[in-house]
Amino acid sequence: MAWKCILRTPTLLKQINLLWLIVFNSGEAHTQSNDVDCIVYNEEFMECTWIHSEGKPNYTLYHWYSSQPAKECGNYIQQNGYNVGCNFSKSEIIQFREFSVYRNGSSDSGNELPLTRNFQLQDQVKLNPPENLTLNMTDRNELIFSWGVAEKSLKCRMYEVRYRSDKDKNWQVHTINSQRKYYLASTDPKKLYTFEVRSKINEYCATTVLWSEWSSSVQWGENYTGIAQRNFHALLLFSIVTLLGLLIIVVFQLTGKRETTK
Ligand SMILES: *[C@@H]1O[C@H](CO)[C@@H](O)[C@H](O)[C@H]1NC(C)=O
Ligand SMILES: *[C@@H]1O[C@H](CO)[C@@H](O)[C@H](O)[C@H]1NC(C)=O
Ligand SMILES: *[C@@H]1O[C@H](CO)[C@@H](O)[C@H](O)[C@H]1NC(C)=O
């Protein structure tokens, strides 16, 4: 009863809404940044992006290397008609030189403060996740998780492997330098293991903090709970169908008897 009363009070409802707004916005505060961020995807192309929010101007972006003259973005990324970023092709990406962006714009309410940011593009690389994942079991009951990468160049790579069994809640995480293999010495044949891997440019080549996305996953072992559950569901379905069938027969028999007694 008390709960119903609270919900009917409009001011309280408004307060709850306000609370949600605060919770939501504080959670989003980081990603809703109006800042410009440049990411070099797999050393193939680059995107410098920002978020357009209501009331903000339609920004213009200029870019240059070191002491070269500034150029306006030649390939804007747009959303709802507003510029929200700039696309750069591979030939426009130069590592180990200072890359700068300058963004300005004006709205009805006056000029926005322009923003300048400098990057070292080798530090902004985000790789594609590793591919061709394999799992092999050796004679010594050792599981070998291995992976490949699509690019020809394997220099400067480091990896992070994570795995867990169907009995674990948390991932076991291991960092691996350069080799594309992970050995799991002892495995329990009653468990189902899931493996994933991601990659990053290592600290000898750059100072990036950007990991690739996690790869797809590969699995090894038996999923006993899965099998048991499937069997249980099949049994349940079978029982229901059988019961329904019996019920229909009984109903038909009863109605049939009534017909004949009439
Ligand atoms: C923003 O500027 C771009 C050109 O840089 C233009 O194509 C687009 O229409 C503009 N959008 C608005 C809402 O003015
Ligand atoms: C942005 O800066 C450029 C280069 O300084 C200038 O030509 C342009 O008028 C500025 N735009 C706005 C909207 O302030
Ligand atoms: C794992 O087995 C696959 C075949 O299933 C084979 O092609 C691959 O070379 C093996 N990898 C390792 C690391 O032994």
C-alpha cells in the first residue's frame, strides 16, 4: 500500500526521474565528452571524433603535422546533419611526428572556445582482434591455445589471453609478449573452457593504452550441465505433450459417452 501511495505522488515521481537523469548522466559523463579523440584503426585509417550535443555549433576541424600549414578536414563524419568527426586515409597517417587538430565553430549564442589537441599517432593505434583461433590438446594433457593475425607485420605486438571454465565466474588473464600461443598445463576433462585473446602495440614501439576488442571465443571440453539441462527440457516437453494427449482422449471419451447416453 505504502509503495502505491509513493508512486501516485507526482512530485516524488519527478524526483525519481531527476535521480535517474543524474545517475544516467554521471555514468555517461566520460563518453559524452565534447573533446576530440583520434584513433588509428589497425594502422589502416584514422578517425578523429567528438560528440555533438544540442545547442553546440556545427564544428569545423583543421589538422596539420609539426610546422606544416593547417588543412580543413576533407572527409567529415556526420550525424543528423552535423559534423561529428573526420576520416583520414592511410596515406594521411604519419607516425612519430606531432599531429595537431584545431576545432572551432560558432552558434547563435556566440563563438565557442576553439580546441587544440596534439597527438603522436603511433600511440593512438587500436589493432583488430586476433583471428584463426585454435585449441589443441597434447599427449600430456596440456591445452595449447594459439591464434593468428591478419596483417603481415607481427612486430611490436603483445597479447592478453583470458580464459575461464563453466565452473568459474572470473576470467584468468595472462599477458603474453610476442609469441602467439598460450599453454594451459592442467585441464579438468569435466569442465568446458572458453578462451579469448586481444592485442596491442607493445611498449617497445609505442605507449598506447588501446587494446583491440576481444577476439571471438573458442571452447574446449564437456558441458555436462548443458547436456543435463537439455535432457531435462526434453523430458519436460515430452511429459507435457503426453499429458495433453491423455487429457484430449479423456475429454473425447467423456463427450462420446454423453452423446451415446442421450
Ligand atoms: C555542418 O557543416 C557541414 C560542412 O562542414 C555541412 O555539410 C553541414 O550541412 C553542416 N550542418 C549544419 C547543421 O549546419
Ligand atoms: C575557424 O578558424 C578558421 C581558421 O582560423 C577561420 O578561418 C574560421 O573563420 C573559424 N571559424 C569560426 C566559425 O570561428
Ligand atoms: C592444432 O590442430 C590443427 C588441426 O586441428 C592444426 O592445423 C594445427 O597446426 C595445430 N596447432 C598446433 C599449435 O599444434
